[in-house]
Amino acid sequence: MKVVFIYPDAGSQLGFNYGLSHMSAVLKQAGHTVSVIQLCEALEPLPDEAELQTRVASLAPDVIGFSVVTNQWVYAEKIAGWLRKITDAPIVCGGIHATVAPEQVLASGMFDYVFTGECEDAFLEFVEVLANGGDTSRIRNLGYLKDGEMVLNPVRPFPDLKAMPRKDYEAFDFQKIIDAKNGWVGLMASRGCPFKCTYCFNHVLVKKYRAELNCSFRELNYIRHFSVADLIAEIQYLLDTYTNIKMFIFDDDLFTYDSEYLQEFCDAYKKTCDIPFVVNGHVRFFDRTRARALADAGCRIVKFGLESGSPRVRKTIMRRHMSNEDIKQAIEYAKAEGMHTSCFVMLGLPGETIEDVQATIDLVAEAKPGRFRWTFFYPYPGTEAYRISEEGGYIDYDKKETLSNFTDTSCLDFGPEQNLFLTKVGRIMPWFVNAKAGFEGSETYRQKVEDLLAMDEPSWQQAADGLLDADKTLSEAMIQEGKRHYAVKYNPFMGVISDYFLSEE
């Protein structure tokens, strides 16, 4: 069978789809032909309707599969409609959006089937049953419409990662992705997360699997690792096959969770290569021992989910049970071993006040991570945070449908005053942090922030587009004067400490 995967990745950061790469490997191992079409402006201009139709028709697919996140749903629905016009092949939708909103996917009329959960095994079964002219209706993880009613089959147990073939990088233009990301290459050592943060899909997935498999969390085996040997072999394969690799970035939800696995990996990695790497940590699963092992193996950056500086917001809205002291201590452990730190920060959470946002700014200014990346909260369907947002009357549904990412603006409505405040912080957060950080140049930034906060809506609209250029100019002046500061670097929603980006340059 010929399978064509469509990966809509438009209007957002360039990504690599780990699920599709594994799906492709599983299908190819079984003798099927696979092509992947990634739609992202960072790789090539987005095709119009005729161009995409011609490209897909030339591949003569027997099945067309989409992998979709919620932010890409509107675009995916549109291009699925384009393909409906030129093929009779079944069009199916998987990914997290299909898992949390299968009714919406099927009701669109653009997709014949949905797949929910992790589907390497399920999709292979589907393709092989189709190839043999069999009945697909009882395949687990599969959903479809029957007489206008949705039939959603229960999921099967999670795939065994250690039995899975290596990801299929060749299905993507992987060298082009490496070059477009300036040599940063993503990896995954595990799947799953033990936490139940309200804004993340993990608790939704766990609830679904536990209900449909009638098992405990322990029996579910949600947190799984690839063997260290397989992971090291994959890294060696990438180094042998591709060029310009400057940094490996582990996109696991929580790389530092299993301390024994972390130590085993670090021992093996430092014998394999000297490419620096980045991991996601958690402040409650990070200590001196973990920090020392990572640093010794060549870890350059440890990323932590700070999210909010308000203990009330973290506890009651996000279910992130940690203290500000926990956060600051974890950052200090990493710094003590010479590693750069990065913190994720979220703005515009349901129930958040202007004072809560100020608390987030204050915590970043006090903790002084090497960098921080800020985004706007986005209410993903099916999550507890979506329910909180909906019940609070915060969601602007029309605006939500227009967003392809969570970095440009919020789709929550807090009223004119708070909306404008969030927009200002979201455009130039490093200025707000610099103003509170106690740097030699903080007074300059404090005056800049006061000017911004005094602007009404029309004045802000006139000033907003020039702020990134203004930040660059101000940063250059600070560098000339030898004054430490955060500046917008690498993308429009990243603040990086001058110590780091000057050493990189």
C-alpha cells in the first residue's frame, strides 16, 4: 500500500513529527511505501490548492493520513477538503487533536476515519486490513461515522518502544530541517509524564486509556523509555548520515524523572560524541547529582517549566505543585555545574490577574535563568484548563479559530485593561524582567516599561511593531556599556541573558 502523510506545520515553529517518523518506520518495515509532506514556511512556501493536489496525485496514495495538533486544525480541515476533490483514497486524521476532539474531526466531513492515542500498531493493522479487502470496523483506536453516529473503538495498550524500529528520518527532508533549525536536532528518549498539569494533554490521555483498558496508572505503563543502547545507536546514525549537527535537544516531557536512566545515558553519551545537548527537567526531579551527571556528559542547557510566578495560579489553576524556592534552587543546581538554564513562562491563564503576571515577572527577575521563553496560554479541548476557561467565560471562540500558534496572542478575554497589559508583556517581556532584575541598567528598562504601561490602545498600536528593533538598539547600547541584560534573541518570544549570547557570538 502507498501511504501519504500530511503534516500541517504552518504559521508556527518548525517541528519534526516523532509520531509520523515512527509510523513511517513501522509501515516500511511491513513492506508498505510511505511519503511525508510537511507544510511549513520555514522549509518551503506553502502550496496552493492546485499545487498540493498535483503533488499528492503524483504519489497515487492508497491512504492519506494527517497528523494534527489543535492549532493546525483549521488549516488541516481546509487542505483535506482540497484533497477530497482529487482522490477516492480514505483520508484519516490522527494526532492529539483527533484524540481529544474526534467528534469535530468526523463532523467536518473531510475525514473518513480518526485514530486516537498512540497508533503505530493500530494504523499498521488498518493499512493491512485495507490491503486485504477486510473489515476495519473493529480495529482498536479507530473512529468513524455509521449512519451519522460516531463509533469510537477503545484504545489498545501503548506500543512497546523497545520493540519499535528506529524513526524514519528519510521520509522527511531531514537535512533541510537541520539547516533551517541552525543545527539543532530533536530526539526523544521516552514517552509519558507522571504529572497532571491542567493545560497539558497528558492527563486527558491517561484518563482515556485507564477507562478503556480498565487498569491502574501503574498497569498502564504510560512512562516508557527507549533503551539507552538504541538511543545511542540512533545518535550515531544521525552523526554518520547528516551534517551540520550542532546541538541535540531532547524533547521528552521530563528527561530528568528517572535518575538511573539519566545516569546510564550520560555515561554512554560522553563515550559517543562531544555534541552538546539540551534536556527538559523538572524542579522536583533535579538535584546536584543529576546536574553533575548531565554537565559531565556535555549538557549545555536544562529547561524548566516555571510557567507562573504566582503560587496560587500554579496550585489552583495549573496543578503544578512546586514552590518558588524549588524553582530557584533547581536553577542554581544547574548554574553551579556550569550549565545554561531556560524557563518556560505562560501568560494569560484563566483566573490570572495583572498581579499574578507581575509575580511571574518578579520570579524570573529574581531567579535569573539563562533564558526564558514566554507563550500565551491556549485552551486545548478536553483538558481541565479548557473546562476552567470555558466555565469562567474567558474564551473568545472566534479568535481561537484563527490562531495557528500560542506565541502571537491570547484567545482569552480578560477585559480591555488586562488584555492590553498582556499584549504589552507578550510583545517585549525582557524589558519587564530587566526592570526588576537589579541589573546595572535596570533603571533604563524601568523607564521604558513605565512608558509602555502609560500608553493607551492607539498609542500602543503605533509603538508595538517597532519594539523588537528598539530592543536590538537598546541591547547594543547595554553591551557597549558592559551592562548585563536580557534581550530578545533567536525568536520573538525568547529572552536570553547577554552573558550567553555574547559568548555564542
